Amino acid sequence: MIDLTVHEKQLSRSIERAKERNIIIPTFEQMKNPELIPDKVKNKLRDIGLWDINSYNLFRITWKNEPIKKGGQFDGVNFVELPPQLTGIKARIFALVGKWFPTGAHKVGATFGCLVPRLVTGQFDPTFHKAVWPSTGNFCRGGAYDAELLSCESIAILPEGMSKERFDWLSKVAGEIIATPGTESNVKEIFDKTWELKKTRDNVVVFNQFEEFGNYLWHYEVTGRAIEEVLDQVMDSKDKFAGVVLTTGSAGTIACGDYLKEIFPTSKIAAGEALQCPTLLANGFGAHRIEGIGDKHIPWIHNVRNTDLVIAIDDNNTMGIVRLFNEPIGQKYLKKKGISTEVVEKLPLMGISSIANMIMAIKFAKYYELTEKDVILTVFTDSMEMYQSRLKELEEELGPYDETDAAIDFHRNLQALTTDYMQELTYYDRKRIHNLKYFTWIEQQGKDLEELDAQWYDYDNYWGNIHQQTSKIDKLIQEFNQKTGLLK
């Protein structure tokens, strides 16, 4: 459960800060349905850039932004379809597009779900506290951005091996940046740093994406509803929604699968990870190159009992396709193979983990022998705009990209994908994965064993009670806005 206990003294300071800084907070319902956003806000957004540090951009935390860089309003859900000429399968793959969020990634939604409930209850005092955002990817970017819009100071923690673009951007937004040893697989080092901060500073509030149910709830509500709308748009009465496939990372985004299973009970949830660090698949460990996926542990907020399939993605496949989709020679080769210019121009909408999600969808379709009547959904969490330095590093490592490289990447890393390194989960397979939470969360992070058991044995009540908190949070947001008087 998300703690919604109100702290009146701190809340009064938060309200005064919001009055001073002209901060209006959107509700979950407005993020799902931007038509509910007040005209006053929509008119202000006409002169504001998508990435601008402006509190009105809180209302652009939605899948329905007009896909332009400045002055955009709201439309339907941003999504794309990947054609069979590209994927090599009959099933239809659709993906939500994260590029058109502020910061270029959907993590601004997850971080909103973590910070705002603390802010509108007075648990987080922006005049005293600093928000700590431990992350292996875009979470600390989204957290620092949301904190700045909400006039809160922030500290970003991420591995030193993450992309240069992340550090460059954070240097302009986050109050403090702490680089920890390693790369995306080194999650414990991030956790250790948060404990150090809690012991040495009395004004930090840690928003750990791997345990914060605001992350889970935002995706359950907002991403789940966005996918439902896409399905309503693209499916007819003869089509079948096969399932949602997502790399787990913090296990926030995959919460949308819980929402979708309530509407489509026969649909499946597939969780992905890097083959080079197969924790879900084989209790394994290692390092890999799919940025944004946390490893070597099972996130506290991962509803493992509702997960049907584990898919491991070879990061060599992923990085090969990164070059194929983004190098001019690779794009030219794709057109030569019959992929339309329109589709090729959209391929850079996929960042590295987005390409891993696409690979998952293809493997999922091949495993279940899906047909043209089957629909698969995934998410492009961010775009290659975040990873241009990685393309340069690949060229330095492997040399200039040529047509032979493109042919190899197209046929070996895309068309020849197989159903290796996959596991359909039985009841006890899921319990095995769930039990891995014990070592990280009970032994290392001090969580309660009874709660771990409740996630499994009191399944319906535990997760169902979290789902019911959205309306309560929205009511608190509405009361907060009323007390600021900024919507009058």
C-alpha cells in the first residue's frame, strides 16, 4: 500500500510553496483523459516546449501528447505498428511511444506516481526535504525533472557506466549527481549509496523505483488504460489480444499487464531480461548492454504471481539492431528489403531497451505460433535520441557500418530470432522467482517478511488494495489544488 497519511504542518508548507511557484498538479484521471485538463492550462501549454522546465508540463505526463516539440496539445495515444516485413512474423505488434513525454521517456510518469502522493499528504516537505532518485536508467531523469517542476530539490544516483547523454542532461536539472560503480547491472551499489545518504543526512527522502508502489500504480492505471485504448482502435471482433511483453527493469511498466488481464483474462504477461544477466530465468548474474534494466534482484513491486513467461534477450541481438535501425546504410538496406520509408523513419523511436522489447514480442509470437489475428503490445520507453554516444562507441569498437553488416544484422539478429532462452512459468516457477525477493528485500533492505508472504498468499487483497488507491490520491490532489487557489 502507498502510505496516504496526512502530515498537516508539512502539507501547509507544500501548499504555500505551490502558491508561490504557480504549481498545479494533474490527477491520474487527467493523465488518462487529457480532455479533462482545464482550458487555462491548455492555453498556457501553447507557448511551452515539451522539455521545458515549466510546472505546466506536469500536464504533459500522458501518452496522449501531440507529437511535436513545442506548443502541442493532446490527441490519441501515441503508438506505432511494426509490419511483418520487418518482424518476420504474422502477428501484429503495436508499441506505445515514449519519446513524446517531457524528457523523452515515460519515466516521468513513474516518478510522478512516487513523488506526488508524498507531496499532497505532506510527507514530503519541499522547503526541507531532498528527493533521492536511485536509478539504472531514465528514472533519475524523470525524477529530477518532476522534482524541478514541483519545486523540490533532488539528488540523482546512477551507475557511472550509463550513457553520456544522461549525465549531461542531469547536470542541468538535478541538484546533485552521484555516480556509483558499474553499469546497469550494478543495482546493489545504488541501494548501498541510498543507505549511506539516509544515515548521514536527515533531509533526504529516497524514492526507490524498485520498491515504490507509486511506480507500479501509475503504469497500472495510465499505461494500462492507454494500451486498452490502442486495442479498442486496432482490433476487430475476430482479433485476439495475446499479451503484453516488456523488459522488467524496475517492474513498473509491466504493471500495465495486471490491468489488461482484468479486461482480457486469457492474455499473457511476458517479462524480459538480458541473457547476459538471467536472474528471472536462471537465478543468474552478470553485466550487459541493455540500458535501463536493473538486474541481479527481483523488484519488490513485481507481481510475479501474475507473470506467465520469461524471455531472455541476447544483448548482441539488441546492439546489432541498434546499428541496423539507426545507421544510414542500415536504413537503406531495410528499404531495399521492402520496408517502407514511413516505417524506417520511425525506427529511431526505439531506444536500446525498446529494441529489446521488440525482440521479446517476436520471440513471444514464435513461441506461441501466433497468427495475423493475434495482437501483441509493448512499449518504446524512450528513443535513440538518448543514445547517440552509444552509436559512436559501436563504430569505434566495430568499425564503420557497411551493407554486409546490415545484411548480417537484418537476417541473424532480427529475422532469425528463435524461441531459445524462454520459460513458460508454472505455479512453482513463479514462486521460485518470487522467493528471490527475500534475499534483496528482507535480508538487505529490511522489508517485512509478512508483507512478502502477503504478496503471494493474500494475492487478491494485497494487489487489489493498491489498485483502489488511485481515486484516493486523486482526491488528495484535488484538495491540494483547491487550497492553492490557482485554478480559480
